[in-house]
Amino acid sequence: MTARHAGAALAVAGTLLSLAGAALYVLPGPGLPVLATGLAALVTGLLLLTGNRRGSRRGPRGRRLRSTR
């Protein structure tokens, strides 16, 4: 599994956990721990996605850029 796929999976799981935590926070249940876990997973997934993107040398259309050396 690449870092991009792991980041996307974490971001999706974090979004779902955040939504479930927000619902449980309003309804009776353990909402705060679920919400905190979801937000942590969401932020980690987004950081993995952006960190992986900075390392690639691709143009706006997905093509590899030539080296300027």
C-alpha cells in the first residue's frame, strides 16, 4: 500500500469517525473519545496525502517534469 492510498484511507476513516463522534456527542454515548480519534485520523491522513504530493515532481496534468539541471 502506497502512502497516498494509506492517507486516503485514513482521511475517509477519520471523516466517518468524526461524524459518528459528533452524533454520539449529541446523543447519549461516548462521543468525545470517538470524535478525538476521528479528528486525529483525519489530520494524519491529510498530512500523508500532502506530504506525499510535495515529493513528486509532476506538472498540472500529471506528467513528469523534466529536471532543470
